[in-house]
Amino acid sequence: MSGKLTVVISQAQGKHPVKRGLEESLAAALLMEPGIDLSIVPHLVDLQPGHTGRLYLEGVTGDVVVLGWLYPRAAFWLLDRIGVKGQEGTSPMHPKAEDDEDLTEEGKSELAERPPAIGPSGAIPDRVITCLDLRHKDKHEPYVEEIRRILAETRARRQSRQAQQAAGKAPVLMELGLPGNGTNGNGPIKSFSAEELLQAPPGRRWYPVIDYSRCTNCLECLDFCLFGVYGADGDGRITVENQDSCKKGCPACSRVCPHQAIMFPEYKTAAIAGAPVGAIGGLKIDLSKLFGGGVGGGGDAIALAAQERDRELVKDGREAVGLAAGIPKRQTDKAPAARDELDDLVDAIDKLDI
């Protein structure tokens, strides 16, 4: 295994001076940290196949810390989508919310009956990928301290594994990805400097990301989307098959997912952008009401999803279909829920356009 921790800064879209300033301060500080390999890539959402930043990420072995302007859940599953796989790391900077805390009795019942999540596909390397949200702190020092903590954990885990292997008590595990000797069996691998990555800004993209730790493969997104975005792989697992067919700014499919497994990392509402399920900031709420999931009603969210879909159909010169196509069966016998404090809160957040 590599003796160092790979740290990747994923740049913000655009050239916001405050964001650029934090990225530059972080890079300058981390370059001086022993035991760290630092690289800079463009915004994760925008990395297309073949882009140097994506090729670099695909070639990294060992534990990784990715710092970017996304919720950690969204960033982790974005990386999984492009083949950068591993165990999801945790950080005290971003504690996970409890799914079942403060749910209604109906919600608790549905949670107990929920099918198991299908989980990530393929082989998962023996490594940890930790994602940190650069919106969490406005100074670079807390991130540097957290990376030092993660590096210490990485070294302790590596030493423990090596001791077990030396004692014959643990199998020797191979890391996936490109080997660190500069070859991949087909000739030399090109290495990419930070300068090269910064010189290749990709175009902006918009597409859904699936959290397979929550997805139960119900395929309701496949039924609902009429633009050919979703498909199924050879094992029948839901996939984002044609991501560039997605309509920019439209998050409708995320609202009909019964388990909040579909994220749009750049959407303005935290629940859809990948915030921990069960919390926005420090506020515990039932996020299924935002999405239109089975817990606690959500007829209004389904109607909103249908309106968003209709808007994009009309833009394409097609006919609006309203609630007549692809609406989840679990919603057909439910009346729209009465407005409550949560609805008022969400409306207020949307008006802020944050």
C-alpha cells in the first residue's frame, strides 16, 4: 500500500474569489504537510470520461480525502459512480443524521418494512474515502487539522493490517486502481500535475446521482422519468444510463424516490443536494415530506414533481402528462397533505435562493 494519504481538492465551479481563496490557502498549507500527496481537480460533477482530472482520480490507490463544495454523501456517491470506490469514511465535521429519529408512527412502520438497500456494485477496494464539505468552515486550518487526524487513522489501520498479515491472521488484500509503479500493463501511465488539471476546465453538467446505500431498486425513477435518463444494468440494478439526457435544473425524479436515494448535488435545496437524511443543518425533520416519499404523506411533492416534468416535456415540444404517467403506485390512494410548519420552512428557504 502507498505510504501516504492522497488528498484531492475539487474546485468550485466559476471563479468565486472567496472559494478560490480557501482552495489556495488549503493547497499552500497541505503542500507543507508530511505524509500527504496533494492534487487539484475540477468540480466533481463536471468531470467527463477522459478528462485528466477524472483519469487521475480513477488511478489513485489507498485512502483518499476529497475536499469539495458538495455534501459528503453526494461527493462519495459521485466518486462511486465514476469507479472511484471504497468504504465511506466518517468525520466529526459531518456527523450523520439518524434516519429514524423523530419519525411519526407511520414513518417508523414504513422504515421497518423498507426493503434492504442494494448497496454499491462490483468489488470494493480495501480503502477508505472520506469527503469533506468546504462550505462547512471559512478557514483552512480546521480542514488541515481534520486531515492530520485522518492521516493518523490511516497509518494506524495500515500498521494493524500489516501486523495481522505478518502473523498470518489476515489475507493480503490488493488495492484496486492503477498501481503506483507508473504502469498498468499496457505501458507507462501519464501522471498529472495540479497545473495540468487546473488548465482543463470542463463544461458544467447536470444529472442525478444514486445513493446505493439507500436505493432499494424499486425502479420508480425509471417509470417516472420520460427522458431516458435511467436504465438497468445486466443484473437489473437501476443506473443513470444517459446522464446528459437529464434536463438542467429539474430535480423531479428525486421527489418520487421513496427512500431519498436520488441526489442532484448542485440543487439549491439541501435535501435534494445530498444533505444527511434526517437533518438540514442541525434541524431534525422528516425529509420524505420534501421528496414525496411514503413516510408522512407528501402528495404536494408528487404534484410538484409532475409539474417539473411537464415543464421539461413542453420545452421539448412534447405534451404534458401531469399525474397520468409514471406516478408511484404508493401515492395514488393518498390525498395531498395539509400544509404544516415544514412546508412554510421549505418555502422560506427556497425564497432565499441559497
